[in-house]
Amino acid sequence: METQGNYNEDSVRSLSWNEHIRQRPGMYIGKLGDGSSHDDGIYVLIKEIIDNAIDEFVMGYGKIIEVVIKEHVVSIRDYGRGIPLGKLIECVGQMNTGAKYDSKVFKKAVGLNGVGSKAVNALSSHFIAQAFRENRSNIAEFTKGDLVSETGEHASEMRNGTLITFSPDESLFINYHFISEYVEQMLWNYCYLNNGLTIYFNGQRFQAKNGLLDMLQRVNNGNPVLYPLIHIKEDDFECAFTHSSRQSGEEYYSFVNGQHTTQGGTHLSAFREAFVKTVREFFNKDFEPGDIRSSLIAAISIRVVEPVFESQTKTKLGSSHMEPGGITVNKFVTDVLKKKLDNFLHMNSDVAEGLYRKILQNEKERKELANIKKLAKESVKKVSLHNKKLRDCRVHYNSNDERRLETTLFITEGDSASGSITKSRDVNTQAVFSLKGKPLNCYGMNKKVVYENEEFNLLQAALNIEDNIENLRYNYIVVATDADVDGMHIRLLLLTFFLQFFPDLVKGGHVYILQTPLFRVRNKKKTYYCYSEEERVDAIAELGPNPEITRFKGLGEISPDEFKHFIGPSMRLDPVILKHIGEIDNVLSYYMGKNTPERQRFIIDNLRLEEDVLPGVKPKEVALAEV
């Protein structure tokens, strides 16, 4: 019988603070990632440093923050009080050290655990902290959390504040890259929640004057609404909301002490319950909560003393009270909303009438869909008993498993492609859904088509998003189609489906396009997989004369052994990024609606003759450039 190893004194180890962070980064920053996803670790590193600058601003010190990102180097400068010079090393290089344990110095701050800057330090190949206070300065330099040098206190003419410069460690964040849209959205959120704050990002100025009202106006961007945005602000609570006249579902942007709580928490639950309670009491009707909240778009911000989050990444509030021993979050939000919203509806009868009609419309649509849903569920049960469309994985996004953030569903076309991915995948976190032919162009159709169309019905069931996208089973929804005209068409049809019926999946950063190599270039010693013509040329130059060159025409041609390279840790994903809600209708109408003269001119102007320069291969036919 084989032993599993001897458990004795030699088995017990004590890790230094930076070793622990580097060995267990998920405890501190969530997943690592390469920057393709908005919640990848490299953005959490940026956020942790900015959070400290924001806490200075909230306490009344420093109205400007400067952020510069050049390639893999990030610099963040604030003009607050500056880290105390004699404690600089401890504040950025000693766990559980900081001033935020003193609530008199930092009230209602985000960073309370003394971890943030230390995690950035430990996970960076190069980290420099500079503090400036009263014409004096100190500079400390680290590598992977280990102190390399310290200048000691010296004279300085720089304004008070702190400058942190770091480079995420490429041995941990494999092939990472920063996507500016993700950084910009983070910075806008800080500005919406901190009136008077100005942030500069690579020279671009970010500032908001009307808080969450500005935020919803920007993200909505002209999308038709039922009534003008309602903006409520009192003490430590602020919200803005309206009902969309087109989209369904509920859409929320929630914040605690300036922190974007993407997974909500007690404050969001309180708002949702308080909104229903207030509307019910105003109309004196026992409406279904879903009928009241359907199509609601809302942003909520609350400030709490000593907030408790459910993880170091602070994406979900766990606090039940505004401050230790004080009023509950639920009662506080309910009291504010009841007073302000009830008064507003009494003073604006036209808004109240519009809201009432919307609730009745939602109720009618819900009842009409009830029978269709019932038949659709039976269809899913019958079909799924005998089909192999979904090859599921063991871990799911809506579980508490530590690998939940890695969960992925690949949507493929055809049996050969799905077969290769299925044989190559990680059965713990990667699932495969196989399409049968091209999906329906569902632009302009209502929700009935999701239940009546077998392909959409089964896909919806696989994702588990029929009733609420909070039940989503996979963090990554990856469209994996061939890199040809048909594959691109399928991509557009699937994106139309998600944008038409489940836009929150796109806005939540869950939808991606899988990049797969176009060429394989190899000799007896080395193999390169090339994703572009430029990479192919570089590979040929690297390998020398007469390498073997293969052009992949479809995913089905890539063997399972090779596919492991493309869906593993170094998987290349292109995120589908939607900046504004108002873009959806315009984009879908233009590309997926009727063939207008404008679209015909666009197609003609963007025709591309794509020539394959491989020996003996004729030029390909004219194909549409990728939109």
C-alpha cells in the first residue's frame, strides 16, 4: 500500500507574509487572469492602491489622483497626507499594519484589513512606494514583496501625498495586458461616488458633478426610459433609478464606501425590498415583486462604519448594520426610500401613472409567458434526456467552490469542434455546449422566442438564467466558432441573442470570443501556434528555412492534444465590451435589422480581399472584414 507522505514536524512550515500572498493569491485578489476579464487580478491591484487614495480624499485631503499605465508599469499618485515617513516600509510591506484600524483617523473607509497595498507589493515584480510629507520624503523599493532598498528621510520639494509604482509579476499574471475600458469604468465609478474628485488617466480627465445621476445618464446613454431619472440623496445613502421602456430584467450598480460591490450584498437587498414595499403601499396593491422591479435600472451607494465584506476583493457587503450596535442597513434604506420616493410619487402623478401602467404590463407579460415556460421546461427535460448538447463540468459559478471564478462554458458549432474541446477541457471547470447549425436571428423578437426555439431554450437552461442571472452557472461564456465567414456570422447571431434578452451577461463581463490559432509553424525541435499573419512571419523567421506550415481552416481540424494549449491557463479571450445600455438597440438595428442603404454602403466600403500567401494556395474569395 502506497503512503501519501509522512505527516511530522518537517511537514509544518511558516510562510513569510509575501510568500503566503504569492502562494494563495486568490485569497487576496480573486483570480489571476490575463486582463481579459474586468475582475482579473491586475485590475484589483490598481483598485487596492486607488482605494487608499480615495480614503484620503474622503477624509478631506487631496482632490486629485493621477493614474498612468504604460505597457506593464502602473503609477498612481495622490495628494493626500502621505504615508508617515518612518512607517513607510511597514505600511506597504508588513501584514496587518496601517492607520485604518483607528476609526477616528479613517471613518467609513474601504480598506480596513491592512492588506491591500501589501498584496500589490507581494504580487509585483517591481514595487516602489514614495511618501511626501512637509518637504520631506522617503522611498522604498521592493521585488516580489522583499525589500531591496530604502532612501531614508530626505529633503523634497514635492507636494504632500503618495506615489506608488508597480509592475504585476508576469510569472503569476501570464501574458497579461490592460484593457483601458475596464480601467476607465473603474475610474468613472470613483468619480460618480466622490463629488469634487478629479482623476487623470494617461492625461484624460475624469470628473462627475451629480453623483449617481451622472452615472445612470452615462450608462443609459439615450436608451428609452419610462420616466426621468429619480435621484435621492440623504446622509450616507444615495440612489438613482428609472424603468426602461424596452429591456426586461433588473439592472443594478451598487457601492459601499465608494467600493463597487458587483455581487451586491445587504445594501442592495435592502433597496430591492424597500422599493417593492414603498410602491405597494403607495398604490395599495399587493403586486408581485418581479412585476414592480422588472426593467428597473438603479444605482445605489451607501457609507458604512467598519463595513464587513465577504472577501478581500470586497465585491459583496456582509454588514447588517450601519455601524456596530447601530441601526440596521435594511431599516435605514427603507426609511429613506419610503419618505423620499413616496413624496416624489405624490408630487409627480404622471410618473406614478406611468409606473402603474408598467407594472400592469409586466404582470400581463409574465402571465402570458407562464404557460410557454411550462411547456419549454418539459421540452428541456425530454430533449436533455437524449441529447449530448451539454457536456457539463463539476464546479459551477453559483457555488461556493474556490474555483467558481474559473468556470467556463464553450459554445461551439458542430460535433467535430465540440468533440475536440470536450476531450481537451478541464472537466472540473470547463463545460461545452454544441450548437446545431446557425441560431435564429432574434433581433426585434420578444422573450417568447427564447422558450419556443429549441436551441435558445436549451442554451438558456444550460446557463440556468431563465428566472434570474444570479443563478448563472458559468463565469465565462465563450463563443468558440471557426475563424471564417460562417463562424463570424454565428458569433453575431449569438451576441444578438445575449444582447436582446440577457444584456446583463454582457455588461457583467461574462461573454467572450475564443481566439484560436490560424497557423501552426514547426520544425523537429519547436512548434509555434500563430494567431495572425504577423505571428506566422515571425515564427518562420525564428525557425529558419523550410518549416512545416499548417493553416487551420476550422476548430475541428485541431486535435484534442493541441487544443489543450488554447483552452488552458494561456487561453486567449476577447471580451465583449458594452459601454452603454443605449448602444444595444442602435448596434443590433444596424447590423441585424433590415438591410438599409447605409449598411450596404458599409459592406461595400469594407470588402477585403484576403490573400493566403502560403505556397500553392490560391487567394481566398472576397470576405467581409470582421466588424
